[in-house]
Amino acid sequence: MILQSNTSSRPNSWRLLFPVFLYCATLTPAICLAHQAPNTNILLDVNTKMVAMELQIPIPELALSFDHNISKNPAAIVEDYGARLKDYLKAHIHAWINKEDPWLIDIVSMNMDKGTQVFSGPPFWELRVHLNLLPNQDEDTRKFFLNYDVVMHEVINHTALVSVRNDWENGIITDNPIAVGVISRDMQTMTVKPFEINFKKGSSWKGFTSMFRLGVEHIKNGTDHLLFIITLLLPACLLFRVRHLLGLITAFTIGHSITLLIGVLGLVKIPVQLIEIIIAVSILVSAVHAITPLFSGKEIFIALGFGFIHGLAFSETLQNLHLTSMDLALSVLGFNLGIEAMQIVVIALIIPWFIIMSRTRYFRIVKNSFASLVSLAAIGWIAQRVTGSSNMVSETTDKLLLFSPWLILGLCLLSLALFVISFIPSYSDN
């Protein structure tokens, strides 16, 4: 009876286990997708003199091909294995137009980066390597072969995703690199074939216009810069001295133009976080000055001084383009002209309405209210940039600024309404 009972219960057990098996089988792919893909990313920055390359290599994959011990203390990999890693990378990265005369590979820097999984899971480590591919004299950087088999010489299913991050001559300057191909092992021949790089020919004009557009976008999205100059101009609206308004704008332009060039050339190194904090402080200072004059008659010097700081922030955008001297000069010019063009457009859309309101008895109330709101926004930005965490004020400000066109329209209607209200009593008195 016992044997008969066990035999008869076996099918029931499998019926119970089958849903569990099916659940695990369907869940497994989802779990796999929750982890960072074990690929290397290759980011290329192209100019006429060299090709700068950034490698992002996952440590678990690198450990399989280089040294299993590196996984024990990922944070210290560069310090402990730096020299060996450089030799290893140079042995597995080659570039050429003529295979008999390969390019020089110059490893500029290596550092560890601790990221997060795409969906969930523990943090992952990757080695970030910055290197330059230096061609021989008179060779073209836009068409060459890249022989790359880091990791994949041992890990046969490893791949390297190749993308272009910056190609100045073709107007490609983006935070979202453009994929151009994949380097992987050919499973038929079991070899990693050289990858052909073939960028279409560009021009200096494309590079210049792309930098102009980048300058426009930088101001379009950089509302903190605009709030500073608009708030600084508020007291001048009351005086309605065009010369004074132009003087402030010019001083700010001169200030940020100087430090834009200095920053791009790398002559001054100031932490980005500190620059962003000072910019938020500059907005607070200009807002307080609009309510209660802090430096009456010296606004031009304040505009110049804070323009220096804002210029260093602008330079961050251009520092990683790896451009030649002539291309860099055109980039700075185009970027600066884009900044100025957008700045003038926004000022032309906003300041006239404040000037119209300055002809009414309500201007002081509007000016102080606007400056108070800007002060609150600046305090929120200062707290956010000091702590590295968003707060209710900074989040609300960022959301409101998404509706900038509607806010400008509201300013226009308010200005006209106040002007009409102020005009009606004086008209009836006559």
C-alpha cells in the first residue's frame, strides 16, 4: 500500500512542479536583461590631426582576459596594474592605413568608474581608458583600419560597440554618440578582423555652424545664465538708458568670452561644481540688487566679473572636442556667436515689457516680486549644487521654466494691462 501510494502520487508532484519550472524558465531572460550588457564601448572623437578614443571596458570581462585577480579590488586596478594594463592595451589595439607603417597609440589616462545596472542589481565597475590614435604625416584620419581585440582575444563572445561622439567637420557634437559598427570575433574563421573606419568628408563651415547651433542650444537650455543677465538689467529698465543696458550686456559678453577661451585652452582648472554654485550665487546677488541696490553705478563691473564665471561654465562644453588650433578658434567664435545671438533674442523678447512697465506706477511691485522669485530659485539651485540632491524649490523652478514661452506671453499681457490701467486715469483727468 505504501509503494502504491508513492507511485500514484508521482504524477501529482510533476503537475505541481511544472508551473514552477515554467515560471523560472520565463523569468530567467528577464533577470538576465536586468544586468549590464558585457560589451565594451568605443567612443571616437575625430579631428584632422588625430582620433581620440575612449574605451569603457567591463571589469568582469577584462578579468577573464587579463588577470582574474583584478576583480578582488576593482577600485585599485589602475594603481596596482597600471603599467601592465598599458602594455596589454597597446598589444591589442592597432590602427593603420598602411599595415606596414602603423599609427602611434598614446594612452593618455585610465580610471575606474563605478556605475549602476541598467534596470536593477548591484553596481558594476568598468575601466575607462582615454587614448589617442596618432597617424603618420600626411595620412587621413577619416579613413583607416582599427585592429582591436581587447578581451575578445580570450572571450570569444565579447563585442565592442563603436560610436562617434564628436566629428567636428560633419557637425557631429553630441552627448548621444552615433553608432557606426560592432567589432566581434568571426565565428567561421575564429579571428577578429580589422574594423574599417570611413567617415565622410566634412568641412570647416559645417563645424562652425554646428558650434553656432550648440551655442544657441546652450543658452536656450541654460536658463540660469539668462536669469542672471535679465535680473541684472531690471534696475536699468527703470532708468531706461539704452546706453546703460548695452553697457551691461557688453560687459557680460566680454567677461564670458575671455574665460570661454581661457577655459577651452585649459589655462584655468576650476571644479565644475564650484563654478555652478558661483553661477547660482551670481543670480541671487543680481536678484537682491534688483530689490535693494548693492552696487549702484557699478553694475558694469559686476556683469564683467560674473561674466568670467559664466564663461568657464560655457567652456566645459568645448573642452572635450580634441580640436586643432584653427578648428578650435572657429569653434570658440561660432559657439560665442550662438550664445550672443540667443541671448539677444531672449533679451529682446523680455526686457521691452519691463521697460513698458517701468512707465507705470506698478513697476516697482512687479520688479521686486520677480526678483524675489528669482532669489528663491537661486537659493534652491545653490542648495541643489552644494548637496548634489534636488529639492522642492529647484524641481519646481525647472518645471516652470519648461513653460518659458507661456511665461513670456504672460509678461507681455501683464505689461500691456498695467500700462493701460495707468494710462486711463491720466486720460480721464484731462
